[in-house]
Amino acid sequence: MNKFSVIIFLMLLQGVAIAQKSESILLKNATIIDGDASVKPYKGFLLIKDGYIQSVTTTAPKVANAKVIDCTGKFITPGLMDAHIHLATADLTDPKKARLSTDSITGNMLRHGITTLRDMAGNAPYLANYKKDVQSGKVLGPDVFYAAQFAGPGYFAMMANGRKGEEDLGHTAWYCAIKTKSDVKPAIANAKKAGVTGIKIYANLSKELIREITNEAHKQGLLAWAHGAIFPSKPMDVAQSGVNSMSHANDLVFQQIKGDTIEIGAAWAQLYKGLKLDSNMRDKMLLEMKKHGTFLDPTVFHAENNKMFNAALITRRAHQLGVKIVAGTDWIYPEKDEAVPLLDEMNLLVSKCGMNNLEAIQAATLNAAEVTGLKDRGVIRKGKRADLLLLDADPSITLNALFKPLVVFKAGKRVFTATEAR
Ligand SMILES: [Zn+2]
């Protein structure tokens, strides 16, 4: 190494040191919306240091060398989360092209206040790559936590050729066919190696296998995320297996169909003929979920778009009975700077499912973090990651405000600043 390159190297090192030692930021006088709806919004001071919330206080903390931002008249909430998306189910035959599209989608999510995602099945290596690039700062986007999809072999046979760029559907760690109990343990170990956070228990599985997958996932430190109905098993079988979450409120109606098992085609045919919601059966189902602490991600927007109006009715009752509701869309996100479907989902939780705005915010922050097993985010408390939105309108009055943030902080760094706040 010559003298010149030594100097360059020292300069580089210094640059790294400066980049790593992040400054403290004091957000002064904002109205803080905690994420837990039972905490009333309050005026406070929020100190960010090294990516985390160092303190949240109602009086000014003593702090030297902090960058102070006066937030009088402004609001702070936790970063939002969409707890049901699919980033990696599109055509992956040209991974570079696919990735360009993903990066514009996730960039747009971030500008709209979404800082974390629960991906409910897709190509795991693709998602692992995205996750790595976000963690290293190579791309700006929400953190992603993803699932491996488990189903009976019949499901994957039916899906053959339905996933472009997936060579071996049913035989990969992330799209995995389960035939017998002995398949479960190695399949979960493989999924874990592929970096998943949970197993998506999807279709064509007996109640015995659902239970086996759930128990083994928990044993190996993973979560179990199921669909509401996993034909031929009934929704009650799913709830009784102790899964962490059940998706799609509309699915719960299939409990009404007679018999120990249900056939998928016949069940949907009956629904389309106009299956009337039985309130007794509905409550039994929901109370079973409540007993197990099972989260419901109802995907109401998805359901309404498909004219499945039972979803909102079931979600409304679930919320009344104390089942924990999670905001997730299972919907397409735009690449360009357009509104995001999470707003539609949250608006429906309020307009049709009996929640107030703070409860809808909890569904997209605290509950979404909990269902993903994330203890480091979702509420504005000391020690949590500083994933925060600074807003200039009150989201307890209009949820719209959440999706037009002035500033988005992710792990304490400003990752987006609106033109008017620059
Ligand atoms: Zn889904």
C-alpha cells in the first residue's frame, strides 16, 4: 500500500465511523399516538438515538448535542405494517426485471408510511435477497418477514405452471408439499434454513397434519400462519390447532357447511348460492380463536372487492368479542406514487367493522408486529426501534393522514421527507 492509498483508506475508515455514529434527534412537542389503542394520545418529547427510541417523556429531557425538531401541531405514530402481502409471486423468470418492479413497489410503500411487511408466501431466495439489500441499506424499503407455503400435494399439482420462474413447485423449502407426518419435521427445518419467520398453512391438509405442522413450527421457533379454511379441514379444526393467525374472515363461514370435512368446490358453490351467516356458529368460531389468542387478518378490502360481504360482518363481531385484528391487504400495490390499499383496508375496519381510528392503527402497528413475532416495533415506547411517522394531520380524525407522512424514520434514519418538510 503506498502513502496515497493509505490516506484514502484512512479517509474511508473515518467515513464509516461517521456514518455509524448516528446523531440523536429530539422530536419536541408532538402528539404521540402509541400504537396501543388503549393509550390516549398525549403531548410529548421523543428522543431517538442509534436507531432506537431512547426516551418518550411528557417533559423535555436533558440532552446535549441532539438535533431538535419542533413538532408542535404535528403527530407521531409507529411506522405502518401490511401483514398480508405477496412480493414474490409474480413472474420471476427474469429476476432482475422482477426486482426492479419490487423495488419501485416497496419504495412507494415506504413513502406512504409502511416500514414493515409480513409476506404470506412467495419465492424465499428472492425475498431473502430483498431482505438482505434492505438490511445493508442498498435499497430503501420496508423490512420483510416471510413465510413458506405448506399444502397437500394435490394443491401443488393443481398449481403446476401457475407460477412462472418456479421450477419445482411442491418440492422447494418455500412451496412444500406435505403428505405424511414424517414430512413435517425436515420440511420445517428446510423452511427455517430459507430464512422464513412463519409457515403458511394453506390448503389440502388434514386436521392432524395442521396440528403437526403447527406444533413442529413452534418447536423449531417459527410461527404458524393459516388460512381460515384449509380444505378438507374446517375452520374450527384450524382454530383448535393453535395457529398464530388465521387469514381471510370470509373463510370462517365455511364452518357452517355440514360434515367433518368439507370439499372445496362444493363449499364455494354453496357460498356463491348465498350461504346465510349463522350467528351462533360464527360466535363459536370466534370465541375459539379468542381462547387460543389467534390473530385474525380479515382482508376485508380483498373480500369486498370480491363481493364477499360476510367478511366485514364477521370481522365486526370478532372485534366486539376481543379477537385481535390485524391489518393486511393481500392486494396489489402500485409501483408509482399512488395511494396504497392498506388505507382501504383500514378505512373498512372503521366504516364497516366497528373500530375507531386508534384501533385501526393498532391493527396496522402493534397487532401486525405481534402476529409477526416482532417485539422490537409496533408501539412508541422506550427501547423500541425508531420506525416512526411524523404527520401534519391527526390520524385519529382521518386515517388518510397516516399515508401522507411529512417524514418517515426507519431505525432512526430519515428514509423519506416530503417536499413541504424539506
Ligand atoms: Zn395471501
